[in-house]
Amino acid sequence: MCPLRRRAVITAVLATGAALSQRTVLAQGVFPTQPIRLIVSQAAGSNTDVVARLMAEPMARRLGQPVVVENRAGANGVIATTYIKQQRPDGHTIALVGVSLLTFNPYLYSNLPYDPARDFTYIAPVSDTPFVLIVSPRSGLTSLADLVARAKAQPGRLTFSSAGIGNSTHLATEMLADRTGIQLTHVPYAGTTQALTAVMTGEVDAMISVLGNALPQIRERSLVPLAAVAAARSPDLPDLPTLTEAGVNAPVMPGWLALVGPSGMPEPIVTALNSAVREALADPAVTRNLVASNIVAIPGSADDIRGRVARDGEVWGGFIRAKNLRVE
């Protein structure tokens, strides 16, 4: 081998070794160098907040630094996502966000201040959750067929609450109304707790809620369940039919959460965080608490998030456009 070629080979080998060494250091030694801030796009006590706080401690054990949950709620998650995209892509500020932020908001907002495909690094899928259609005991409704019949007899008379315009709880009910040919009047609230309280007190008639949020009140009989908005019946409500079983041909509302960071995060850091998420979801205490809250762990890769965004965008983005649902 000639000297020039030998020198080129040696240089290439050294460069490759240096790159591998740098990736190893990033993944195992240098990152993280300080506490990790886990931004939550919803208020304390929400489904997203519950999952974030369950994961924080086991993630911290894996990463060797505290994971501090920080709530930045408001504007359908736009506040949190806009904040995240402005942070340094060093892995020390990440966010747990829901399907709405990555899949629905681009269709709902004409001037969305972020681009889900360009402004974030996808890290890991985390969890999914079923929904449930509930009504106020004061409504007198006891089945989905009752609700549909009354709504057809009195178009627009029945009301439904949501955690905000464009929220999953809003879109799921709009889809139900569309597929059953009924007209309901939407009453948006500032969050899930307020929306559920409105149904319990009879201020509004109905709501599609995350099952885990509504289940305690269902058990106390302060809410009446009409149908599981899920692919299968809930083990906690085995006698409650799904929408499909009740005769409604409607897509299941996705309730997944994913971990994201600012655009441009190095792959070794993404790998380290993804591994921490997987380990947290496998932790027996986390598993027990997720099951108790009717939340399903969905460990996977960043590509899994992209797949969910694409599939749900096709179904729900198309629906949003067809119904001309907008948030200004």
C-alpha cells in the first residue's frame, strides 16, 4: 500500500473511532449533565401529567439526573410546544405531548406557531388511553340509542362539554354526532376537570372523556356511561358496549402520548432517552399505576410516532377539514 493511501486509511479509521467515541460519551458519560425538565402540555392532574409523574422517577434512576415535571398548559398545548421548539437540543428540556399537538393542531390552526415535522425531535411513544361516552344522571339518558333518539327529536338541544375547542374530547364527540346524524351543542371548558364537573352537575348533558378521568365518578354513579370509545370493552366496565357494538361506525379516538424534544437532538441522546422511557414503562410500579388509571403503555421507536402521526392525520385531519373545524 502506498504511503498516501496508508495515511488516508489511518485517518479514516481514526475519524471513525473518534465519532464512535463521541457517540458513546454522549450516550453514557456526558448526557445528562444536569436535571432534565419534562414539560407537560396540560395542567396538573390531567392524564398527561399523571403519566409524566409516574415516569419521572424511574427515568431519573436510569439517566442519573433528576427529571423535573413542569406544567405549561394552555391553548391546546400550543404554549408548551412553542416553548419546547425554542430550547437547546441537548436533551435537558423535553416534553410529553398528546396526539392533538402533533396530529390535530396542524389542521385546526391557520397560523400554528410550530411545524410538527420540522420543529421537534421524536424520541419515544409512551402511552395510549381509551375514552368513554358519559352523560349526566339528570339527563335521564341510559343508552346511546336514547341519546341519538332524543338528539334527532330535538336537534341542537342536547349539549356536550369538552376540555377545549379542538381537544380530543371535542373532536371525538363531533365524530360521534357526524356518524349518527345528530346535532349537539358544544360547550367548551378550560380543562378536563371543569368539563367533567359540568356533566356531573347537569350543566351540560354529555361528554366523551378519557376513561381514567371519568371512572371514579362512574363508579360513584355521578356519571352514566353509554359506550366505550375504544377498540374493545374495558375490563373495568365489561358490560359497557363499544361504539361499534352499539351500531356506530366511527374511528376510535387516539389518546396516545409521546416524548419529543427540540429539533436537531443528537441520535445518541435520543437513544438514551428512548431507553429510559422503555425502562420506566417496564417498571412494575409504573405498570401497576398505569393499569389502575386505564392507561396502556406503548413502548417503541421514534419511527413509531411518525407512523401514528401519519395514520391519525389521514383520518382525523381529513375529518377536521371536512367539518371545517377551526381554532383561531
